[in-house]
Amino acid sequence: MRRWPRSLSQRLALMFALGSAVLLGAICIFLYGSLAREIAWRDDQALAGRIERMRALIDESADLETLRRRPRLYDNMLGNRDSLLWILDDAGQVRIAVGPSGFNAPQLPPSDGRIALRTIEGRPALRLAWTRVAGADGHLTLIAGRLLAEREQMLAAYRLRLGLALAAGAVLAYLLGLAIAVRGLRPVRDLAGRAAAIDVRHLSQRLDTAGSLRELDALRDALNGMLARLEAGFAQLARFSEDLAHEMRTPLNNLMGQTQQALSRARSDEDYQNLLVSNQEEYERLARMIDSMLFLARTEQTAAALVRVPVALQELGDQLCEYFEGLAEERGMRLLNTASGTLAADRELLRRALANLLANALRYGEPGTTITLSSAVTASGIEIAVHNLGPAIGAEHLPHLFERFYRCDPSRQGAGESGGLGLAIVRSIMQLHGGEVRAESGAEGTRFVLIFPPDTKFVVDSS
Amino acid sequence: MTILIVEDEEKTADYLRKGLQEAGYPVQVASTGHEGRQLIAKEHYELVVLDVMLPGVDGWELLRLLRRSSGTPVMFLTARDAIEDRVKGLELGADDYLVKPFSYAEFLARVRTLLRRGGVRESERLQVADLELDLLRRRVTRAGERIDLTNKEFALLHLLLGREGEVLSRTTIASQVWQMNFDSDTNVVDVAIRRLRAKIDDPHPVKLIHTVRGVGYVLEARA
């Protein structure tokens, strides 16, 4: 199949030209048909008139001889070389023949007194009119004929002219269509130009609504939506880089400061050892931060890499409780796992999310209380919750808890802290699962809830 | 038992060489891909540690070359831990990989594993000094006295005993004992070690579990 041109205006012009050609063609065919019918009708009228005049002549003349002696009369009457005339008697004998030679009187069915018409196909083609009249010495058949060649020639010339006009019309229609399309598509080019003018530094700009066309609104809205998302993503990225730089400054500052201080004079081996151990802690902090950042960058960038398997929640909870048991006991806390059922999720990621939540609960929970890991099926989906008792988180912090590097208390910063990425990772893991994480905090403690969408495969334990 | 290190970053090559030499392995260092290629063609090595990003001939190329001629174990080091990179390395026939930054203890442990691979079968009874662990009966005794351990304490002791004399990082321990395959900033491992010590070491004058500051833990009988 031939490909359409790549240019929209050319395509439109071509369609316009095709449409015009079809329309013009139909009109040409109609006009030609009418003309041809009109000419044929007139010719027939002329033939019939000639028969009538012949009949009048025969009526006036005493006999055929008288008629034959006035050949000029028919000459004048017939007037041109296209016309033929025969007068036959009942025996089929040609009594009078006028016109170009070489034509024999045709065999025709008898006429009932009215004028009959017929076209004789052949080379050359003839149109005949005939009738039977009573003459002085018996009945006569009058035949008037006309050669169709001239008419055909004229019509053929007319067809040719029509065809040329049609072609010229189509070409004109194409050019006209092209001009219209180019002109009509100018708003699209303007829109493209305005969109192209928006670069990284002007991401806050939007394509204006003023003077825009209704058809382009959808495109413009889509572009504006894309710009909004780009701007948000870009702002997030910029904020993120800035945060990262800030967060790296603290450990780097410790590293540089304490190393320079230690090197400022000779020290004991133990001092050097202490310095190296302290440095090691800072390095690990940096490495963890980079790891977490990479993890976040990857999970946010693609929706891939989810390995969903059936995860027995009770078993996973028990494993996690076992892991944190020692830590909990040291703080005088207890871990209680009431989660149950089997959920289709990425085991490693779910483990990581819950481990982060449990570590958080252990960090901020009141000593002597119990941390509960539970699961429930609700209208909004499958929920896994970690609950701890302890000082409530201020309502103003709740919406920001899951942002990277967010700290409720900006002054609190220690090497043991999660570096402000733990909860961001939890959120990111839940986004990968198509779910979300929510935090509630009040007098009855703090609760972090992982919510998996209702269509996640979940099997309730049978017992 | 010579180990070849192909690494263009001078500091990295230097500390890896020092570390492996201190652990008792003869080491050669190549700082470019070309040099590495020449050495590989000429000598036989027990293990090749390969940086992937090398000037000239890169690590992948060397790995292909190595695999064509020998079954020498290869560990590759990379700063890019994109999954495709790891897959590529393992597909090309590398035996192990480490993503920078890695812990030195982790590196040494993996080197030992690679050199040991196909070697000793793990025994069912492990012993260091007067501490004994019977894997089949799940029993631990010290100086003939039975010690009761929880499942995880048993697993932890088994890991330390099985890798006697090796310094194990917290990450390795968390991953081997609790399947926590991500760096956690909690001190769970320290707490677990503390509890294990309370049962194994505290009642006895000779201590077996030692802290290597900034690195991890090691179980060994020290004179």
C-alpha cells in the first residue's frame, strides 16, 4: 500500500483534492449525460420533421416523377452531407435516394403510419426515422437518416474537455487545500513553538488558554499536564540533590574534623584506633545513605522488579519479631505478632518495610510497653499495622513523615538514626505494590499501616 | 595460592593487597587492563579479583579471556550495582561480585569462600578450644557443660564457629542468621552477640568471641 505523505497539510490537501475530484466528476457525468440526451432528442426531432416535410411534398406532388424532377428541393432541404433520404415502394424498390453514396436502403420493419425511430449500429452508425404513406401510385416508405459520426466526434471532444477541466480542477483543489491546510494548521505550529520555548529554566511556564482553538485544547491540556508533572519531578529532584548534599555534609564534617584534629599532633595508638573506628562509623553511615538513595531512585523510576510470591504473614512476623527480640528486651519492650493470612507480595521488600517500621517503633516506643504487629482485611484493602505506645507525633508532622530526610525534630540527629530515609523507603515499597502507607498518632499510641489494594491476592488462614 | 588483583584505583588496590597479604595470601597487582591481560596469559592464579571499570581493556573483556582458558575463580568489583551489571558478570562466568563500597571483612570472607570452594565438607561437629557444637543433636557444650541456646543463638554460634578466625561483618551476620539482606542501622546484631556472650563467654575466664572494632565479630581462641 502506498504510504500517505508525512505532512498533515499535504495529507489534508490530498484528501481535499480527492473529494473535489469525486464531486466534480459526478457533476461532469451528469452534465455530459444531459447534453448527450438533449442532442439526441433534437436530432430525432429534426429527422421526424424531415419525414413530415417529405410527406407533405408527396401529398402535393402528382407522382414520384414530379418529385424526382425537383431534386434541388431536397438538396436544399437536406442541406448537408450527413443526411440521407430514401423513398421505397411496397416492393422494396428504391424510388428516390438522396445523400452520400454508398449507403443501401436498410431493411426496416413496417411502420403503422406513425414515425418510427431506430439507431443502426455499425460503421458508420445511423439514426433513422421512417413511416409509411399513401402515394399516388400505391404505398411508399419514407426513410430519413442521419450519420452519427459528427455527433460522436463532438461529444468525444466535449468529454476530453470535461476530463481536462476535471484534472485541472483537482490540481487547483489540491493547491487550494494545501494553502488552506497550511493556514489552518498555523495554530498547531504556534502551539509547538510555544511549547518548544519552554526549557528547563522555564518549567513553571504554561501554554496559555487565550485565543486557543477548541480542537487544540485537549493537546494543550495534555502538554500542560506533562509540564506540571515534569516541574514537580524536577523540583523533587532538585530538592533531593540539595537534601542529599546537606545530609552528606554532617558525616563528612565529622570525618574531616576529627581526622584533622587527630593529626594535629602525635597521639597514642589507642587514640588512632579510636579515630579509625569513629571514621568507620561515619563511612558506614554514608554507605547506607547511598544504598538507600539508590534503592529509592530505582523503585521510583520503574514499576518493575517486583517478585510477588505468597508470603505467610504470621511466619514473616515471627521472623521479624525474632530478629528484634533482643533489642526489644533491652528496652524493656515486648513484641506481639497477631498477623495472619497469606499475601501476594515481594517477600524481601515487605520484610524490609516491616523491619523499618518495627525499628522505628522500637526507637520511639515507651519502655515497658508492647509493640503489636497485626493484619486485617478492610474495605480499603489488606492492612498490616505496626502499633506502639509512646509520645504522640504532632499532627503537623504526619503528612511529611514519609518524605526523605524529614525529621520531626530538626535538632535531633544522631549516628543511630535511620538517616531520615527509612520511612521514605517504606512508602516507596508500598507504591511498588500499588498500595500506600499511613500514619496515625494520638493518645492511644502511634500506628503505621501498610495498605495493599483490595485486588491483591490474599488468603485468610484456615484455622 | 597467588591472588591477582586488577584494579586501576591505586588506593583500593593498595589496601586490598595489604589486607590479603596480612591474611597470608601472596598477591600481585595489575593497575591496567593490558597489564592484567599479560599477567593472566603468563601466570596461573588461584583467584582473580577484577574491577569492571578499567581503562583500556575492561573487566568484562578480561573475564571473557579468563573463561576461555581456565576455571580460575573470579570475583568482580563494581561501583555500579545495576542489576544488568551483576547479571552480565555472572553470565560471563564470574563466581562472585561485590558492589563498592563493600566492607573489608565481607571481601575477605568471600575470598576465603572462593578459595575453599569445592574443598572441605562442613563437619557435623565444630570445636574451638573447649567449646563444642554438635549440629545433629543441636547441642552446645563448653568445658563439658551443656549450654541452652535459642534457635537464633544456635544459628549465630554455628556461623561464628564455622568461620572460625574470620571477622564477620554485622551485615553478613544479619543476612546469614536472620535473612535480613539489607543494611540496617539498628544494633540488633550487637545485642544478639551480647546475649550469646553472656551464655558462652561470661562464665569462663577465656573469651572466644571478640569484637573487631569498626568491622565486626570473630570467634577464635586467642593465646
